[in-house]
Amino acid sequence: MTTQDPTSTPADRSRDSDGRRISGVEIELTDVVKRYSGQKTPAVHSLSLTVPAGEVVMFIGPSGCGKTTSLKMINRLIEPTSGTITIDGQDIRGRDADELRRTIGYVIQGGSLFPHMTVADNIAVVPKLLKWSKQKTAERTEELLDLVGLDAGKYRDRYPRELSGGQQQRVGVARGLAADPPVVLMDEPFGAVDPITRQRLQDEMLGIQRELGKTIVCVTHDIDEAIKLGDRILIFSEGARIEQYDTPENILAAPANDFVADFVGAGSTLKQLSLARVNELQLGEWTTAQLGDDAADAVRRAEAAGQDCVVVLDDRKRPIAWPWLRRLRSQTRIDVPRREELVTLDRRATLNDALDTMLSSSHAAAIVTGDRDEYLGVVDFESVTQHIRAQEASAVEAQEARS
Amino acid sequence: MSVETHPPTAAPPDPDTPEDRDGTAPRGWLARKGVGRETVTMLVVPPLLVALTFIGFVVWRQTAELDSVEANQLQWGTLRRLLLEHLQLTAVAAVIVVVISIPLGIALTRGGIKRAAPLVIGIANAGQAAPSVGLIVLLFLWLGGGFWTAIIGLSLYGILPVLRNTITGIQAVDPTLVEAARGVGMTSTETLRKIELPLAVPVIMAGVRTSLVLIAGTASLACFIDAGGLGEVLQTGITLFRFSLMVTGALLIALLALLIEWIGRLLELAYRPKGV
């Protein structure tokens, strides 16, 4: 973008200051109140906020604080008692609720897939409601399965119960994105899967969001998830009152009040681990070998580098195993079974995730992968602690410079 | 030489892997539909039992020495006519039951009418508790005898299981799935048609099966009001005190009920949505 016309057109709006593509639109809530009959205090007490186009806003707060109610009012699953909500400047009450929802992605905990429909049919639900042609729907389904990292040929015709929890959640995300909605609402999307899978899904979601630039509102109860995924975090207290609405950095650095400070947690310096990403670190070099390579040669190279194990890659440069040298010594050609439990780290993962992964592996280090799981390098405990110390030092310096 | 052997995968075998095709075709097909061993037994044993017993009956009928009353009543032509009448009563009543109860059951899970569901179920329960002979005789006194009076009685009797199962089946659908359906933009009707009904079908079909068996059994009372059916053999046997007729009547009715129950199970299996 070289020229900026003062009258902003949709084409201008499609990229932000970093040149990132934005397909999302702004959401604005003004004095929104939700009062349930028979309850003294309103569930949502005069909520006003703006969700900027193309940003991820995380709603977080204690249970029963009204965060889910606030979310569901945006797609009219719950009708507000008073106040207005606009999406891209249009009042949502001006539109038929069912039609409105077809233009808003909706992703729910566990995926909530329809058990009697195949993966493809689940994803095609909204395109079918919008009466897309068969061919367009089928193409879109392939595209989305690819986007969420599932092999279309293998999974298209499966039923949800034939998938793992993480795979179901991926399909749930694909279903939410099916009709390319500018706004996506997520209700604890990764709450029902194990920590390692959750971390993977979060990394993938960051990757997808980088590509698509949707406006995403996501409810979570996990502060680390909020810090990791959110461009902004909205911290609610009882009655959906806003305690603080700011970037993760600012919330961690300057909590607005005690409620926020308590909520974010005492170890805020440690929480900074959720802000730094693995790709900010200098990745370590490691001896790699391909499946079928000469084992003795790989052992020699590893010994020369002073390492006691070798990263084995497949023909697409994806790491498949991390065997110790003593195992390779008994082989002539490298032949290791694909280890399902080999946990790798996406380069978008946070340092928090990196430490988690290291703790659960036997190597005190973790393999980092990039796009399409391609091998990038290895991050070890040493480099993470060094990064933390460097950060602390620069924080102290900044403070001294200010005083 | 390869040192390592690949360990067997822990993941469930792909439906398209060869191991799956090794089994006999029907077993593979049933297994893929998620049918347990018990269900398979229930599908195979009853028709065999019915067939064996019926062959036994035919042998007895052809070889036994019968007096004129017995021989007259047990003529193959007569038995066939009574069986057809019985089947006709059962089929017509079952169709009426399905046509009335399923839409009524659906309606009773929608919007404001939902609150009437316990009341309607209560009435249907009370109707079910009334003795079937009593119901049929009352209808006879009111409407006179004949085929349609019997049909009304049988239909009233068969409504409850289908109605109750339609309501429970729809109510048992996971509410988060219904909310997911509404959340992605299905209208209330689309949600019913595409999500709630397909998922409730197994429960509804179980109700239909119960109803079919109930109707087939109760249809033996139709002979009291001149509507025919296999009950006639039994009734003649009782009035003329012919033991062979009583046993024949009871046996044929029981075999028919077993066979109908079996057909009901087949229907249940055929209508079960895939993936559930």
C-alpha cells in the first residue's frame, strides 16, 4: 500500500498497517443489557465495546460472569434486553436472525459435530444453507480440510465418532469458517482436548488467522490461552462488567486493578512466557538424517557435533523420530518406526508451550517445525532461560531509563 | 536386512484396510453399522425359531387324526384367510398409529405446546392401562362390530409407545447439537428435519416395533367383534372345547408376533442413521 486515500474504501481496509490481509469487520456493542426474568441483577450490565476489524479478542472472566451470554448476543442466540449491536456498522436486529447467523462463523467446545453426518457434510452445512452449488461446496470442503491440516481424501467421508477429539475440533473450526464469514465467534473452542493437542490447535489457529485476518471473538477460561491467542483481552467481572480491555502486553505490564492482577496471576513475569514465541529464539542446529540414510555416517556426524541423538526426517522434511545414537549403531540403514508420540513444537508456539513440551519429552529440548510440519531446528532449555534473562535485563534497563 | 519390525498401529483399523474385508460380508456390514453381538443374535434366532416351529406344526397338521370340527377349522384355506385378516388388521392399525403419533409427538416437543406433553402422555398411559378387551367391547357397543371398529381400538392401543418414544427421542437429542445447528444458521424447522429427527429415529423406531407387536397381539381379540383374524381359531377351540384348536390358535398368534417383532428390528436397523 503506497497511497492512502482519505475516503477509506473496502479495498484499503483489506490490509492493516503491517500489510496483513484483513477480511474481518468491526463489531460494536453499545449499552447492551441482558436481564433474565426472575433475576434481580442483570446477567449483562450495560456492556459497550468495540472489536476492531481483523483482531482476535478474548473474553475471559470467572464462571458466570456473562462472557458466554455476551458472545451469544452477537449472533442473536440470545437476544439482548436493550442496547444495540452492530456488525460492520449494521444493526443486527435489522436482519433475520437465521440469515445473520449464516454470515457469522460459530465454533463450539469439542466441535459439536453432527454425529450422523460425514466430515464433509458437517463442513458443508452452512454452504448448503446458503444454496451454494455442489461443486463450489465440494471445492470449499477440500480447501478447508487442507487449511485445518486434515487429509481430505482420508477424512472427508468419515463420521465424527471415527475421529479423535483434536480432529473433531479441527473439523469444528472448518465448519465455522466454511462460508468465509468476516466474523467468527468461538465458545471455549479448545476446552475439551488434552494440553498437547490444545497447544497444536492454538498454533494452527494463529496460523489460519494470520492468513485470513477474520474478526474473532473467543470465550476462554484459560488466561494463558487468552495471552497466547488474543490481540486484545477483555477481562470481565460479575455482570459482564469490563475490568480491563487491552493488549496482553499491557494487561501483564499494568493490570488496571486488583481484580485483574489477581486474575492474571501473581507470577506475571512467568506469564510473559506466553507472550514470547519460539521463532523469536535462536534455534539450535541439530544433526539430521533421512530415513534410509547410512546410519554409521549419521552417527559419525552426531558424534562430531557432540550430540547423542539424531533427528530423523521423512522425504518431506518432516521430523518423524528422534532416536538415541545407541539405537542407530545397530543399524546399517536408518530405519525407525514413525513415533506417534513424537511431540514437535510449532514455531508460533509460546515459550510456555516450549517448556511444557520439553518437560514431557526425554530430551530437555524440543524439535521446532514450520509450515506443513517442516523441520526448522531444535530449541533447548538453555536458550529459553537465556531469553527470559535477556528480557528481564531489558525491562530493568527500560525502568532505569525512565526514572 | 531390516532389524526393526513396525509395531501394529494402535489406531482403529481404517474401514478400507484389507483386514476388514477378511470377515464374512454380512458380519463386516453389520459391524460397520455398529451392531453388537446381541443384536445379531436377535436378528438370526427368531426367524429360525419361527420357521422350525411352523414346520413342526405343518407336519403335525398333515399327520394328526382330526375330527370333523377340527378338520374344518384347520383347513389350509381357512387358516390362510384368517392370517391375511390378522395381517390386514395389524398393518392398517400400524399405519394409522404412525401417521398420528409421530407428527403429534413432534408437535409436543415444539414451542408452547411442549408444556402439554406430560398431560398427553398421561392420557395415553391411562388408555394403555385399560384392559384391551374392555376397550374393544366398549367400542363395539358404541359403533357396532366390523373391521373399522377393530382398527379404531387397535390404533388407540398402539399410539402410546410411538408417541412416547417420539417425544423422548427428540428430547434426548444433545441440546448443544441443537444450539450448534441454530448457531450456524439453521431455522427451527431445518434443525428438526436435519438434526433432531434423524438423531431421534432409533428411539422412534423402537417405539414403532413395540407398537407393532402390541397391535399384532391385540388383534386376536378382533374376532369377538366380527373382525376376523387368527383369534377365531382360538375362540372356536374354547367354545367347542377342542384342545388342538386352542393350541393352534395360540401358536400361530405367537409365531406371527415373533415374526413381526423381527421385522420391526430389521426396520430399526435400516432406518438407523449412519455414524450414530
